[in-house]
Amino acid sequence: MNNKPVKNVVIAGGGTAGWMAAASMAKLLGKAINITLVESDQIPTVGVGEATIPTLHLLHNLLGINEAEFMAATNATFKLGISFENWRDVGKDYIHSFGHLGHDCWACGFQHFWLKGLQKGLVSEIGDYCPEHLGSREGRFAVMAKQDLNHAYHLDAGLYAKFLQKIAYQHGCQRVEGKIDKVNLCSESGNITSLDLDNGKHVEGDLFIDCTGFRGLLIEDALHTGYDDWSHMLPCDSAVAVQTKTVGRPVAYTRSIARESGWQWRIPLQNRTGNGLVFCSKYMSDEDAIQTLLDNIEGEPINQPRVIKYKTGTRRKHWNKNCIAIGLSAGFIEPLESTGIHLFQRAVVRLMQIFPHTGINQADVDEFNQQTSDEMLDIRDFIILHYHLTDRRDTPFWRYCADMDITDSLRHRMELFRQSGRVFKKAEELFGESSWVQVMMGQGLTPEQYHPIVDMMGDEELKGFLDKIKQHTANKVANWPDHWDFINHYCPSKSADDDDKMVKTG
């Protein structure tokens, strides 16, 4: 495709995606390449993706980020899972936690042992067999030596971008201020050669990273890559966000509260709470969405509600010619399971693993696109599951979700679990067996049978097996301190004022 060595990388756009790419490549590849990030102070970032999943540890370990320092700088709190309220039906709630449920055996997952225990009256709720699940409910957590990294964070996305920006600067990344006015293409190859900015600056490069958000100035406006629209299966196309003063002590989970035509998030930071309502404009107006959100927040708003429009789906190619889309320019599923920052990170790491130092070749491009597409499709199915597998029929929106066509791959997963209790995770798939089990059972899908290997245990042996796991889980969580007390000791916010802290600890 292009045998020219790649020495000059241009990142178009800042925000979390842009500065994540800049920090990672500057620190890990910076001696071999020059990195320039083009960003305009006139263009605000979306900046509402304030919840993460545990995979962020992988990137932070690569970058040598100190957890306590990062959390203090971004007003972060710990996240052990998501509370899904009113999703199965109004008044029915469950938690999808991180970590693992119980203990598996070579033939089947823990849910099979739990299902037989349920039939025999030997078990309590399945979350009692997972430390992160129990810890989220009891408000306990601590980071301890040799502990599995099954926790994530609630963070300020704007401050996180600034935190990554410092790393990028320390390792030689250059920032150019200006708004992109024109993307210049080679008349022969069709590759991007340079960017013209509105202030007269001209930025040339060999490889371009598109972090320009939903619009996709490079990947779409310039290269016309195309977009696969998933809105018929993920019908929400809008969100309204507002921040509020903190009321009470932050919980260790994200709240996802199903509403009439979408769902509301509540994300507790050290110094404030992030709130939003994801909704479908076909069933709810912007004005009604704003009012619904304001009617269901806790604490005084500290900014004006902001409406964000989007279309769920993905670019048909994430790497096209000499341009790679990372961030919202690559596609958008929606924030329900906090996968946005994860997808940014995976794209950055994937690019670094096959970085075209000696020139771009088609095999690398095809592999990058295939891996990215597979990951997006798997996550898409998991998100659709929450909407489609529901008993709600109380509004036109929920009736549409329950009756809509879904993918064959998701239909197979649901039927496999319904008939046999089995879940098979693909090698590189993000969500594992425990996640699928928690959401399918939480949404009301109970398997018709368990694996027959469980019957090799007698009732007393099964009871002992289950009781031991439950007691070990309870003992582990009992050794964790209060979540908020630990934060105040481990990573107190550098910007949270004393008055706020007195309110939350009182």
C-alpha cells in the first residue's frame, strides 16, 4: 500500500481518545516517531464518559501510572459494577458486578452448581458468591497487595485527558492549536498528506489518527469510509447530561435506572455527581428528556443540561488508507456498560502492536479492521441483550425493544443459556461468562437445566461447596474498609474542597 516509513504521526483531535493515543505512543514508541496532536480550544469535547471497566489497568500498567495519583488527579472513586434498576421490569433490580462468580470446574461454570443449589434451597442470591458484587452492595472496598484487579473507576473525563496530556508532553508530543479547515489528499494514492488549519498552520504527516469525534473529519468527511447503522437494534440516539453537587457518600457502583424511553445514569465522583439520560428521540423530545432528568437527580445542578446527539454503529473500516479512527470517530455503541474508554484503549494498543514503522501494508490493515470489528460486534450484542430481554411492556419504547429483531449471534447465546445454562466466551471477547450470566439471569432468563456433572456431588457435598465459597466471599469483603473512608485515605481529590468533604463524611 505505502512503503514509505512512518516517522510523523498526526493525531487530529484531543479529548480522552486523542490524549490517550498521544500519551501511549509518545511514551512507548516515541523514540522512533514524532507525534503531533492538533486540537482547537474552540471545540468542546463530549467528555461525559465518566465510568470505566477493569481493562483500563492494562493500559495504566503499560504507562506506569500510579493508581492513587491518577485517582486524586481525576476526582475518581472506585467502581465494582453497575446497578440495573427497572430494566427487567419496574421495581426489579440487579447488579452486574466485576470479578467472577464462585468457582468453575473444567466442565461448566459456577452457575450450574448454584442452579442446583437453588432447586434444593441451599443458596442465597448469586452475588453473595462474588466479592465485588457483595462489596458494591455493602459499600466496602480496598486495594490490597496481590489482589486481582477487578475494580474500575468513576472519573472526570476532562481531568483524565489533562492527566494523559502531561504524560504525552513529558515524552515529546507536540500540540498544535487550531481548527481543521481542510484535509489534503494525495491525488495518486488517496492517502492523507496534511491538514490545513484555520489559523494558517499546515501540518504534514505519514500516519493520521482521527480523534475528531462523531463527525469523523478524516475517516469520513475526507475518506468517505462509510458507516454501519445499528439504531434499529440500539434505538437510543440522544443523551442529556448534567452535573450535580454530591449528596451523601459515593457508592462503589454506577447506577443505571431504566426510564420511560431510555435510561438514566448516576456516576459518583469525589467532588460531584455525573448524571445523564440516554433516550430515543422517536419516543421522547429533548425538552421532555431534560425535564425527566432534572426531576430525577439528587443534589443541586452545577451546570446547564447539555443534549448530545449520536447514531449507534461503526465505521466500515477503522483503518482506511493511512488513517485510523480512534474514539467516537470509529463508532459508538452507547454508554450502558461503560465500554467507550475501553474501545479507545484497545484501538491504541492494537495500533502500537502492529505499528507500520517500515510502511503500511494491507495485511496489517485487514487484521486491525477484523479484530476491531469482531470486538465491536460482541459488545453490541451484549448491550442489545439488556434492552431486548425484558418483561417491560409499559411504554411504546420498551414494547419496541422487546419485539425488535436481534442478531442471530445474540439469539443463539440466549437460547443456549435458556436450554442448558451454558455460556461460551470467545478468546478475545470482552465480556466473560460471569457477565453474561449476571445480565441474562438479572433480566429474567433462567436456564431450564444445569450441567449433569453437578449431580456427581451429593446434597451435603454441594452444600459444603457452596457454603465455603459464600463464607470466603463474606470474610474477604469484611476485611475491606468503607469505600469512601478508603478513598479519603488512599487518593483524596486534589480539587475537592473541605466543605464538600465535610458534607460527604458527616
